[in-house]
Amino acid sequence: MGKDLTPDTGTAARQARYGTLPERIRFEDMTEEVAAAPGGGADVSYDPAGSWKYYSCLALDLGL
């Protein structure tokens, strides 16, 4: 079975409108390296009084 290689009007219209696919973007161009401060930076601090907000315990949640 041979394929018919003559483009129909729909194929010709799509080719005229969209043309070809855009050029491929390399992975190196999609990523960016940023230097990070050791330990999370100067603005990160531990607050022991506020740590209860993030404590989760199933027994406490159930009221046991």
C-alpha cells in the first residue's frame, strides 16, 4: 500500500501558518546556578517559642 504524498488543503494551510517547530532549547540554557549562603542565610533564625506552631502529634490532635 502506497501512501498518498500530495498534501491536502488542511495540511498546506497548517504548514503555511505554523511552519516548522521552534529550535530546541538546551538544558544548560534552562537552568541557572545561584550561590547560596551557608546555613540558609542570615535572615533564618530559630524561634523556640514559635516552634509549637509546627509540632504535630496524633495523640494531641485526638485529645488523648
